[in-house]
Amino acid sequence: MFVWGQPERNTGEFHNICFGSLAERWNHRRVDSRTSLFTNKKLIAEWERDYGEDSDWFRVRVLGLPPTADELQFIDFASIQTARKRPVEVLRDEPLIAGFDVSGGGAAWNVIRFRRGLDAYPPLRITGEQGRDRAVLIAKAAEVLRYGANGQPVAAMFVDSAFGAAIVERLLTMGFRNVHEVNFGGHSPDVHCANYRAFMWRQVKDWLAKGAVPDDERFAQQLGSPGYHINRSNKLVIEAKQEMQKRGLASPDDADALALTFARAVAPVAPQRPRRPIVHLSPWS
């Protein structure tokens, strides 16, 4: 079966197949009209000057990407696109923080995402099926805690407690003291947020104004997927994964892993050499 067209909406079956919850089942090809042999490059250059590369008009009609506008969107795609291209400077004493979003298995991924100051690094990703054996996840987390990543030791790792409580307990018994359990549904330190997940996502949104993320379209889609609302108590609520899946959107495992790096403030560290750079980070597989 072949499905093709212009992604003029950011909802619906076509969007789900190309960018959403069904994307893992399909092989994809996207045509960027700027690199096609058959398009009018002079006209496209005029469109880029008139509309801008990040405009929805240009994204849909030239880049073959879905529009960004969504009134329910908590983080707008314009901010994400800017962060994908932004060069940043990381101070030498910035701590390396890891966020570990543990899945319950199936299609969801287990993701460890890393951040130093204003820079977010590519993640380590383990499939839900592999992660059913919790020993695999414990071993990978212990490896990261012991040897660090990207040439830096891990100052703190924050783990989602929903499926990660047992993993945290085992890591603590192994002697690691820089691993911490985070309850997404727990009490927020900010009175304007309904729970801890809303608190962390708000930190991500504020950070994106100056931070940098990898130039990765699937990760960008995850950051921009969750909706939000203000409840009767005038507190911020971020759309739950279960509600997103009802709308046909993929689970934002990688984005939640980045949010976990904002769980608590981590003090600066003295620059030091890692024992050996055993962990090599890679982009999406």
C-alpha cells in the first residue's frame, strides 16, 4: 500500500502515518522541493524570501512537512525550529544531567536524554520490547552513571517513577547516589502548575528561548505534540500521553526524557576527565 500527498494538517490519518503514532509501521520518503530536479528553484527562492523557511505555507508546499499551527500546542514549532539551529556555549562547570523516561513496553521507547546547560544532546534509546527485561535497562543506566556520556560524567540522573521505581531502587543498592526518582503526577514546586510533569515542561518551554536541541524532525514533532489547558484552579495541565494517543499522536518518550533533566536544579561541577568514554550517543534509529 502507498500513501502520498501534502501534509496540510497536523492531525488525521495521513499525519499519523507520516509523523504520528503509526509512523513506526511505515517506510517514509519526503520530497524537499528545493532539491528536486523538476522544480522552479527561482520561484522557490522567492517564496522563501516572502514567507520564510519556518512558515507553515513554506513547510507544507515546499518542505513536505505538516503545519505548525495548533491552538492546543504548549510549545510552538517556531521556537523549536529556532532551537534546532541555534549555536550555544556551554560553560566548563555545567553539570551533565540525564533524564530517563522508562516505558511500560510495547511501541513506547525507553529513552535517556542528556543536557548540559543550554545544550541538549542526542539520546540513548532502547525499544519497549528490549526494555521488558528490566535488567537491560538497569545495566544501561548503570553504565551511563559509571562512565558518563559525551566525555562528561553524569552529575545527576532523574528517572520517571511510573515504570522506573524498581530501576532506581536497584541502582541505589548498587551504590549510585546521583540517581533520583521523579513522580510526574506529584506535587509541583510551582503553584501555577498542576503537577510535576507540568512544572518540568514549563521549564523546557522557558529554556527553549535560549537553548539548543538536535536538528531532528521526529524529536521536534514530539516537543510540539502535547496540548495543554488551564484547570479550574488556574493551574497549567500538560496533555497526558494517554490522551495524546487517543488523538493518534505518538508517545513523547524522548521529549519527556528531556523534561526530566529539569526536575531539580543541579549545582555546577568541577571540570574533570571521565574514566573512559564508553557510551557513544546516536540519533534516532
